[in-house]
Amino acid sequence: MMLAGILIGFYSYIMINNINLAVIELTIEKKFRLLTILIITSIIFEALYCYICLSSLSYLNSHANLIQIVKIIAIILMFILGIWSLRDSAEKSNHINENITKRAFFSIIFHPQQIPFWLIWGNILFSNRWILDTQSDILLFTFYNVVGSILVLLLYVVMGKYLKHFVTKYKIQIVRLVGITCILFAVSEIYKLLF
């Protein structure tokens, strides 16, 4: 259970996204107070999403309509993040820096991928009996998941110094890529819903 929790937490933050991009940017700009707030907020919401989704998984699995509503909301949020990122990638560099952090906080609180992510992983975890559907197992797993999330975010803090040149040079392209990825995810989810 410990290894699965840490690996899933690590995996959930390893791909470059608005949150990781903000961690790198705040590290580069030496805005450590805001960086600390971002990481703590991210960890709190990661724990909440993980615990609530895993605790209510059997209920969610028995209500297909509710899952569809969650998916539609996730699609709308991904489109918003994608369009926001694409719009910012056409703006000046300072505007991008400010909005990277705003998008990161938006992504943390209204994370469009968290509920579908935990529906999938929760079913895998419970069906393989890596964790049991008990409050103690879910709490312990949530703790391990948070440890994995903290490790990868700290990795981005450490790597931020080394990625400084790359991020500074390709910031507009990275933001554009994140925007395109969000929109492609939303389009693929629409396709899955319709077909």
C-alpha cells in the first residue's frame, strides 16, 4: 500500500502542467512564500480529492449519471484552462508569469482530472486489494499519496534551478503546449462521452 500510494502521488504530478510550471516559475523568481503556499494548498487539495473520492467510490460507481456530470464539468474546466493558456501564450512574458500562478491555484482547487483519476485508480486499488475499503486504509493510503506528491513537487523545486534556462527560453511554447494538451484532453473526453 505504501509503495502504491507514493508512486501514484508521484505520478499524478510528474507531467508538466500548470501546477508544476508555477512551482518552477516561483522557484526561479525566488518567491518562496508564494511557492510554499502553492505547495501546501496543492497537498491539502490532493489529500481531499484522494480521500473523498476513495471513500465515496462505491457510491459513485453505482450512480453512472453522477459520473457523467463530473466528466462534463471536467471537460468544461479543461477547455477553460486550455483557452486561458493559449490566450496567455500570445501575451507578454510578465502577463504569462502572473497567470501561471493563477492557473495553478485554479487547477489545484478545481482540478478537472482529479475525480476521474481517482475513479480509475480507486477501482484498480480496491479490485486488486492493494487497499481495503476501510477508513483506516483510505487514510493511510491518502497519507502515502501526499508523500509522493510532495516528493515530486520538491523535485520540481530542486530542478527549477536547472530548468531555469529552458523554462525562460521556451516559456511561451510550454504554456501553449499545456493549453493544447488541456483542449485535446477535453476533446478526447467529449469523444468518449459521445461514442
